[in-house]
Amino acid sequence: MSGRRTGQVLLMLAGLIAWAVQFTVIYGVTSTLCGRGWADATLFGFGIVPATIVSATLITFAATAVAVIWSIKSHRQNAKRPAATTDGFMSHVAILINGLSLVVILWHGISALILPACA
Amino acid sequence: MQSALDPAGGDASRIYWLTMTMTVGGILIFLSVTSLLLYAIFAPPERRAWLGSRRTIIYGGLAFPIITLSALLPYGLIVMRDSDVPKAGALPIEVIGEQYWWRVRYPADGDRVAFSTANEIIVPVGRPIAVSVTAADVIHSFWIPNFGGKIDMIPGRINRLNFTAERPGIYRGVCAEFCGDQHARMAFDVIALEPAAFETWRTEQAKPAQDPEVPLLARGRELFRAGGCGSCHAVRGTEANGQFGPDLTHVGSRRTIGAGQFPNNIGTLAGWIANTQHIKPGVRMPSYGSLTGEDLRALAGYLESLR
């Protein structure tokens, strides 16, 4: 697979990778703190669990938003080229996957924030 | 009759409105989609063309579901978060599911002594209730639809359910997990009383049974003793101390017998004693059909007098 194609695949999967990172960070930190009885621990006055959820959500959301913007740019460039069918398809799918990943990351962050961490 | 559509507590009310929102919303969406489907089939091609446009698919197929689900998700999660929350000062009650009845225990609370009853849970209005449930034989499920969700009763495990009755009344609870032949006949009453009335009830329930003064009832008590009823049933204040069946110390004060099967009176008590296996086949209590009519009246009268 050429370097350009690898980049396209990575861009296509960027949102899903960001979601996986958010999922792993939130559940890893939350279950570790709950397991050790530190669910209410604070750092600089902020609860570690909610701070982790909010920061993981914001960072992965921002990263996915960047991926969406790149996907749109890439799609516009591909649209100008007459015979780039595969490239056009991949950039189109990248927009959809990354766009939906934005929604999923937000839903996941909201759920983790609303529900009790150690229930 | 139990009904989740007549909420009498905060949790049940939240679940009710979530259900209503989703049901009404689901119906409206279903009708809209069906109408569009019919329109797509029967409308002239030039009029239905917009249905296949990119904009329709993006707004109707992507944006609308995302917005709708984005609103429903936090709503549902907040309902879940705010339901079944343990509260300080809650009244502890223990309920044990058994084939096919409910053992109900009120643990000692301050200077109030512990006691047991059956098939009836009395609660004070406005005070949080913390119910601990388990099962003695098979898996049951404890559900009072008017007060909230259900919870499994699993042998060897204690689960907890919290609710608060917001208005006085008589509500019905049921077993919500198939537990055997008579599963459908395993109900109980939840009676929500004003706090003062609840305290009076609790004080009365903690007292031992009164000795009968009428000769017929004294004969009933003697039949109860001689018949070995006390090896399965307890009547506090007498030598009957069985733990296998329901505590009968104040059985006469209960609304129903047979776990919600009949109103509690001398006639139904007599019928129950004489023919349990006809009324509720499979219950652990055998039928005492060999009792004479007079003995049956005396025995049922004695039980009915235990108030």
C-alpha cells in the first residue's frame, strides 16, 4: 500500500481511533479509581473522574473535528480531479465516519458524565 | 390492580414520563415515515422526486435521528441516575421471595422491635423506603409498578430497591420472574399510610397475639396447637414458632390471604385451610380437608381474630 493510500485509510479511521482512545481512557481511569476506592479523589480541586471524562472527550472530539476538516478538504481536492474514483469514495467515507464519530464521542462523554462512576 | 400508568412515587413518575415521551414520539415518527412511504409509492413521480434528494436524506435520515437521539440519551440517563437512589433516614424493610408468597421483615429500628409479617408491606407516606430483597428457593422478582422498577430476588444474594410513596393508598406488587406453577398467584399489597397511622400499625404488629376470650376461638387455638400448625407457622406469644410458613401473629389484620388471592375473612380462611391444593396447587401447605365444619369454623375464627 502506498504512503498516500495509508494516509487516506488512517484519515478514514481517525474518528474511530479517537473514539477508541476516549473509551479506553475513560473506562481505564474510572474503573481503576473505583476499584481502589478513589472515585471521589480530586486534583487541584477538580474530581479526577469528571476531569478525565471531560478532558478525554474534548481532546478526542477536537482531534476528530480536525479529521473531519481534513476529510472535507481532501474530498474537495479529489472532486476537482476527473478520474479519482477510489480517492473520491474514500474521502467521502472518511467524512461520514469521522462525522458520526464526533456524535458518538459526544454521546459517550455525556453518558459517562451523567451516570455515577462506580454504580 | 397494579399499574405502571398510575405512578405514586418519584421513580415511577420519571419512568412513566420517559415511557410516554418515547411512546408518543415513536408513534409520531412511525406515522410520519409510513406517510412518506405511501407518498413515495403512490404520488406522481414529479411530486415525489424531492424524497430522493440528497438534502432529504441528510436532514431526514441523518440529522433528525442524531438530534432526536441526542435529546433522548441524556433524558434517559438522567432518569436512570435519579431513580432508585438510597436516601438517608430510609425505613429498612426485608422481603424474601418464597414459592409462592412473600416473607416481610421489619428490622429493629431504634427502640422499635423487629417483627415479621407476610404478603403485605405497610409503608409511611413521604419517608424513603429501602427494601432489601432475596429469595429462599428459586429466583423471584419484586415489582411494585406504582412505585418504580423491578428487582430480581436471587437466593444467596441481597439486592436493594429504594422508593418513596408520595400518596396514601393500596397498591399491588407482583412477582415479575416466572418462579413455578403458581407464579401468577404470587402477589402482595403495599399499603401507604400517613406516618402517624404507620407508627400505630407498627406498634400493634410488634405486640404478641392476644389470647382468645370466646370459647369457640379458644377451641380454634387448641386445634391450631394440636394440629401441629405451629411447626410451620409462628404466632408470637404462643408456643407456635415455626419459620417455614408465614408468621400468623396478626394474620387477621391483613387484607388478603394466599398472597393476594382472596380477601381475608373467616370464610376464605376456612376454604384455604380445607383445600389449599385446590385453590393454589403446589403450595407447601397441605389441605386439611379432614376437619369437621365446626372445627374449621373454630380454627378459621381463631386466625381471623389474630389482629
